[in-house]
Amino acid sequence: MILAAQYAREEGLAYFGICLGMQVAVIEYARNAAGLPDADSGEFDAGCAHKVIDFMPGQSDEVDKGGTLRLGAYPCRIMPGTVMERCYGKDLISERHRHRYEFNNDYRELLQDRGLVISGTSPDGRLVETVELPERSFYVGVQYHPEFKSRPNAPHPLFRGFIGAAMEASRIH
């Protein structure tokens, strides 16, 4: 999965990472664009030096893993001028989650300084919900599950955006 995210990033291909797909995109970016070759997720390597994806501080200390799942609908504030804003057409959305691990804010500044755009956060700004790469037609990772709200006769805005970007790229090549 990391190689697929890297290939899409390096070749300018449309990429849409959902939940683990977002986490993989962050790991790949940290390793290959931000100078952290041993970056990983605490889920995959609890002893790695750079857990760019992990439990939030205090989340796993006193709670069994069964109680750490972030489940259900949560609000997300969309940053202006992003692909996310273009797809949704608004600055506040609500999406359904089902995951344990989060973007580790200890690496937020470094990854942003190296070009990763945090395009959506919880309204208080504490949780990273979406990431993207600038100047790409569509390279987006989301922590939530947009497929839960997509229907054949009413596709989710991110699926429309991803498919549109892929179709446009196929016309160019």
C-alpha cells in the first residue's frame, strides 16, 4: 500500500486514501518526502522511532483497545482553497468514522513544512481528519469512511471528485 501511495504521489496520479489509506499516505510522505525513513504506525510497529500514526496521548493508557474505537459521525472543518473544499462546496461537514489510530500531532508541523496540507480537522483543530497534496488534481486522504454515505444514485462528493480527476488524467495521457 505504501508503494502504491508513493507511486501515485511521484507520478502525479489521482489518489484517494480512505481511513487506513490516509494513514498509509501519511506514512509514505513522512518516509519519502519528510526525511523520516523509519516512520510508521503504532498499529504496525509499536517500537518504531517515528509513529506518525498512533493512539492520541492518553487514549490507550487506561482503556482496553475495545474502548478506543472512534465510531460514528464527527464534524470536520474544511480548509479554504483545498480539494476538499472544491469537492464539498462548504466548510463544515459531518462524516462517519470507524478507526482506532489517528494522525500524530507531534509530526504535524514537520509534515506541513514539507508540503503536506492538512485540509480538514475537528472543529477544535485537534484531530487531523483529511490530508492532501497541493497542486494535484486529486491526492486526498481522509480518516473517515465516505463510502458509508455514498449511494449509486447519490455518489459521495469525494468519489465524484476522485473519478473526475482520474477521467481527466486519462484524457490528457
